[in-house]
Amino acid sequence: MTNDEIIEYYDYLIRLAVAKCGSQADAEDLVGDTMLAAFAYMQRGGTIEHPKTWLTNTLYHKHNDNLRKKYRTPVTICMDDGFDMVQDEEEEYLSSEDAARVRKELNHLGHITREVLIRYYYGNQSVADIAEGLTIPVGTVKSRLSAGRSQIKKGLETMDNRENYLPGELWMSFGGRDGVNGEPLSLVGGDLIVQNLLILAYEKPLTLSELSKAIGIPAAYIEPIVKKLVDGELMVQTDSGKVYSDFIITKPQNSLRNFKPNLEFAHRHFDVIWDILGRLSDRISKMHFVQDMSSEQRTKLDRYAFLKALQDFEQFGTGKVEMPRFPKRRDGGCWFAQATAIDAGYNMKEYNEASEYMIHGGHRTSEAFAAGGTRRVRLYEFDTTLWDSPHRYCAVPDGLYFKHIIPFLWCIYADIPLEERIGLDIPNELISSMPGLEKVGLIGNTQNEPYVTIPVLKKAEYEELCAEIKIATEGIKAAIGEVFTSFISSMKTPIPGHLKSVPELFRYIDAARYFVMAILREAYDKGLHLKDVDYCCPPVVMVWEAYEE
């Protein structure tokens, strides 16, 4: 006896049920329960030799059960039971445990398959009605019913052997300009479900059903999440319906394999590199706009120049790896995403210790208009842990740093009175956060008068600085470029074969992750860098130009 043969008795059962119930809706419910009991009974290995008699007796049995429940149970409506069926504790053919197992497997099916099965088995719709309702051919309905039954059967057979998924974390960053709503970071945020879907779909494309079972969440709940990630361009959906994470994901253990080799390489070539950086510092000290800076500002400018020269060499210096053009995104931004995946239970001690040799987030650039829109102001930042705060944005509450820090610093630099700052849409929370901004080295305070402690340059002055930085970068390239190319090429991160959009440069992130700070930390240990510094010394530069529409 097959399911299709059972379905042939539908018209007979519906006539019998209408006579018993007196209501078409109740009759359809009764027939649905009867046929479900038959399917479940056969699924467990039962044989129905006389189907008409078996189905008739089952229908009567269920009708009597319904009558008993009707007169002893209060009427309730639960809108959360959309996927539930056969909750009867007295169910003869399908135990509550078996019913739960079937529902669980059904919930893991993808939408196009799940919809057909729910309409057929739970909604008691015919194949023709389903085809009409979903505007698909009858043959497609039948094939989806067959595929769904096969998937549920397979899921039930492997359920007991399936391991529970232990959720990890995903630390995301990006290069370029974010979208209008803070994409791509806003797509991930602190959402562990999103993070783990991205982790699971990285190594190979997966169907929604496979993702659902891997993470242990019904497909109905993850479908809108996956759609959001596909629309937000963190995931790609293939023609076959599978999805995969469309950016590079690394792990701490992968990065740590390169830690000691990076330090050893930096040490071998330290003298050559530091000689070039020393000459850069001498040239910067002779620039006319540096003469009026405080000692603290000059030190921060040197820090910035060293980091930029070394990072430019890391990214461009070999001449082999080109900086990619950031693609325009549907969210209005231009960005590439990258992330680190942390396995559940992974001991971060060694990785955290090695992070002292990292630049956190690379070279960050932000821009805003100040002074009533008459000044275009940019902030160029590196985040390190060497006499620095890698999370200086935390000095300002509620994410206000990235939105308001530039006009706020400009108000202080231009000595705009406090009452006028409020008129320039500077939040009170930012003004009350000035002690925190002092702590992270952006401003100082003398007799309750704040002042900017980072170097402030005109655009032309910054371009002059960058020209000197480029000379240093080219000098390092000429000295060790070929050796460096060979070194990092042997350690670039492998990526899954299906991943085509990851720029080649991003495969080198872990290969040379510790190189830049290894040079500067060795210089610090030798007393050649940040000598006598005992304050937070962020490598941050503010650059401005007059703006006219």
C-alpha cells in the first residue's frame, strides 16, 4: 500500500465525514487526521491490507475522540500551532513523540517543498488545488511531495545520530564605505543566528534545508534571515537555490600559524626598514607646518606616517598584489567584507596575546562636513594597542563617535563656543564624553578649555605628507620587496573553490597580519620609537579643506 493509493480514498472519506460531522470544514479536518494516521502507520512499517475498512474504522475512531474532547475541553485558539498536527494524547497510530519528530523534520524543509507538504497533509488540499494556489504545474506539486517525503524519511532515519551544532561567533570588519544603514556590519550586529548561518555556509554552498538542520532551527525561521543576507550581498544564492557566504572568513588558529614567522621576518629586516623610517621622520620634522605643532602632535604624526608607510608596503609594496576597487553595493556603499570566525569553546588566550601585534581594523578613513558645511573634514586613523586605545570609539556612547566625532573635534579646533556647538547638532552626550576623549588621546584640557591634541593638517599639507610616506614605502619595496613577496605568498589564506569575489589582497591579511606592528614594537623595545611617551598616543590625523558647492 502506498500513500498515493491511500489518497484515492479521499472522496469516499469526505462523503463519510460530512455525514458524520454535518460541516464541510470539520469533515475536511477529520479526513486529514485520518489520512495522516495512515501515512504515519505505514511509515513505521505497518501494512494496511484492507484500506477501506481500516480508513473507515480510523475515521469513526477519530470522530468519537473529537466528540469526547468537544464536550470535556474548553475551546481555545493558539496562533502558534500553525505547524502542529495530531496533538491528541489518545492518538492510536501516531504517538506524540513520533508526531513531534515528523513536525521537526518538516520544519527543516525548504520553503518550496515545505509549502506543498503543509498544504497537502495539513491543509487537505488536492494536488490540483495546490498547483492552482501556487501557480505551478501539477507535475511540480507531485515531484515536491515526493522529494519532501524522501527528505523527511531520511531525516527521521538520521535524527538520532545527528550532532548538535555548537554556535560560534563572527567578528566582522570591512574595507571601503559602508551603506546608508551601516551595512555590512549592521546586517550581522550581535545576532548569533546570522553569524552562524554565515559560518556554516562558508566552506560550501548549502540548501536552506541543510542550513536549517545544521543550525538546528526550522527553515521557516531562517528563510527571512537568509533573504536579508542575500539582499545585503553577504550571501549569494545559486541557480540551484543553494546559498553561500560571499566574503573571506578566517579563524584565529589560521592566523596564529603565521605569528612567529611574521616576527622572525620583521626581526631579520628590522635594521634596513627602520633606517628608512628614520629618514622619513627627519623629513617630516623639517616640514613647515610641523614646526608649530606640540611635541605630542609631532609624535602622533610620526606614528601615523610610520604605520601608513609600512601598511602601504604590506599592501602595495611588492608590486604583485593590487588594491581592489570596492564594488558599488545595493545599500549605497562600496565595500568588501571580511571576518574572523571563533569556534565555540576556543581558548582565545594565545590569540589575544598575539593581537598586541595587530593593527585593529586597518587604515580607517571617515569624512564629514563642519562649520555649517563650509569645511570638508576627514579623520585618518589606525588602531593599535601600543600606547593607544584600539577601541577609542567606545569613549563615546551609543555609536555617536562615527557620526559626530569629526564636527565635534572641528568645533574644539576652531574654538567654536559651546552654545554654538549645540546649534550645530552636536549631541549633549558627546559633550559630556570629553573626559573619555581625553583618555584616548584626542583632546586635552587646560583650565576647563578643551583643545585638540592630534595633528590637524590642511589638505595640501596632508598630500605633502603622503608624498614623503610614499618615498619611504618605495624605499622598503626596493630593499626587501622581492623577499617579502616570496614570504607572504607562502602563507596566504586558502579559500573555498566556489568563492570568486574575494580580492587576492584579502588572502594576504593573515599572511602579514603581524608584520607592521612587529617592526614598531621592536623599535619601541629598543628605545627607538615612542621614547618617553607615557600617555595615550593614537596615530590619528585630521585633515580639512574649504568646501564650496
